[in-house]
Amino acid sequence: MIIDSQVHAYEANTPKRPWHSVPNWPDHVTGDEMMAAMDKVGVDGAILVSAFSMYQYDASYAVEVQRAHPDRFAIVKPVNPDDPA
């Protein structure tokens, strides 16, 4: 089994899910696009890391992707240490 230890999936910068900053990355790498790329090179699973530079503490997209493909992705998401919740 081949596991990629760090991947990022993210939507395009839109008002629905705006980016905090704009990295020098492709305009988007959706969960479906990441799955296709993994399948193309024979990667069985991956650790999906929510892109903090783009979404800060909002890991909702990464969570959506992981829930859609729980057999392929584990998730790492940021936690705001100042949030009492």
C-alpha cells in the first residue's frame, strides 16, 4: 500500500470559500482532481492537510473531501488555540 504523507486539496478562490492569502499554487486542486492524480500514479491513500495559508482555521473543505472518500484520506486540520470551543 502506498500512502502520500501530505497532500492539499482546495477549491478556487471564491466568495463562498475565500482564501486568506494567495500562494503560488495552481488555481484549484479539488478532492476529485486529487483522487484522479493519486489513481494515475498508484497512490492508495493520503494524509490530507488543510491548507492553513489559504483557509486559516476553516478546514471545512478538507473535511468535506475526507468525508466523501474516507477510505482514501486521513485528515490533519489546524486548531485555533485561542478558540474556547
